[in-house]
Amino acid sequence: MGRPEAAVDETIPERAAFANHLRALRRAADLTYAELAEVVPYSAAQLKRAASGRYLPPFPLAFAYASACHDRMEEGELKRIAMRRTALLHDHAEYATAEHKLCERRSTVLAKPDLARSRADLGGAMRDQWANIGRPSYRRIEQETKNWVSRSTAHMIVTARTIPRDLRQYVAFLEACKVYGADLTPWLKAWIRVCGFPKTDEEFTRTTKHLRSVVVEIYRKVLREEYCELRRRLREGEIPEVLELEAQEQRRLHELIAEATLPGRLVPFVHKTRRVHRTISPAAVGSQSGLPTAP
């Protein structure tokens, strides 16, 4: 009599449920792992590990495991129904495993789009949000954005090489990073501060063409608020960016004036009388110092 099978790992409940499902199938089919390995292209160790609950087996292995067990129990429609249940449990376990991995890789740094004033700031806030939800893979971002953000583009955004090319790609990346609905408001404000307002109605229509109606309404409201705030700050002279540009222009003007002005020669004066520089001969220095002079 062999050793009893170890208990299923309950770290992830969905994965444990799938492992228990595989074990129940094998017991119902009255098969050992060695007998099961004879009818599937996997070893007994691989099959035993698949039903341990410590990891999620790939779907081909799980499908072969379940199919071999069902062949001993039922055929036809009953088998198809049972295999669909196995596939559904595997999907649930796969999603739960991916979420568990994200939680383990999650950063504690919160994204601060309110502080973004440049493209670099905006890209940094997007990377913080990506890390805060657990650093999802580039393939997953591509799937969740329905190819609006490709794997290569997601990699370039995360590695600080670029920011989204337009508003639709920007919103798609944020939604893949779990930013939805009203939570998009500070991000849309940051986008307007960095990339500016749409200049015409045609540009607004083109920019929001592929956005959901809820996002378009939020964007329209943010545009109105930011425009009113800009008008107020402009009247009161409170725009740091404008003040900084003016200061830069002043500094540049002073530099140009300094470059165009010839340096004057300073003439020393003593008591308002021009100082006279006399040349003293070596003979006079020698005579005054008591040293012999040359004949």
C-alpha cells in the first residue's frame, strides 16, 4: 500500500478547487497515477503535481488528465458536459492565479497624476499606477485594451521611452491598469496640462471618436473646468509656467545684451586723480635695493 496523497494546497481557493476536481475524477475512474500515465503523454509525477494544488497545470495536461478519466466513466454528451465543467474550473483557477501573482508584485507607491506638469511626470505617474496594480504583463495589457496598446507600446511606456500617442490609447492603458469612470478625472486633467486643449471642434470629435460615452462626458467636463481655471489664473497672473517663460526670456535678453556689449577697459583712479603707471628700470631697482648694478 502506497503512501497517502498529500493534502491539497489551499493558498488559492480556485486552484485548490480545480485540484480537488482532478482528484475526484481519478478516484471515480479507479485509476492510479501510473495507470493514468500509460494512456496520456505525461509522466505520473507530472499528473500527481497537477492535482497537488501548488501550481496550475497547463490546459493541455489538464484536458488529457480529465479526458482519460471520463473515458472510463461515460461517453458521448455526458463526457462533453463534464469536460466543459473542467474547462470552466480551469479558467477560474487561471484567473485567480494571475490575480494572486499581481498581488504579490504590487507596489505600495501610489500614482499622483495631480503633480504631473510635463511628459516625464505623466509617464512616471503611469508607471507608478502600473506597478501599484501588480505590474501586469505586456501581453495582458494588449488583450485587455483590445490591441489599442500593443505589447511593444506597453513596454515603451513602462520603460519611460514614450507616452501614449493620443487620448484613446492613454485611456485604454489606464483602464488596463484598473482606472475607471470618475477615477479618470485627475488623469484627464494631467493629460490636458501636458498635451494641451483640443484646438478645434473637429479635433475634439476625432480625439473622442472611439471613447465610450461615459468617458467623453467626463472629458468634456474636465475641459470646461480646466478652461475656466486657466482663464482665472490668467487674469490674476498666477500661472507658474507663464511666469517661468517670462523669466527665461528676460535672462536670455540680458545674455544677448551682454554678448553684444564690448567690455570696457577699467581705468583706475586714486582720489579722482588718474593713476600714472611708471616703468622702473632694473638698474634703478638694483640701486635702491643696495645690489650692484651692471657696468
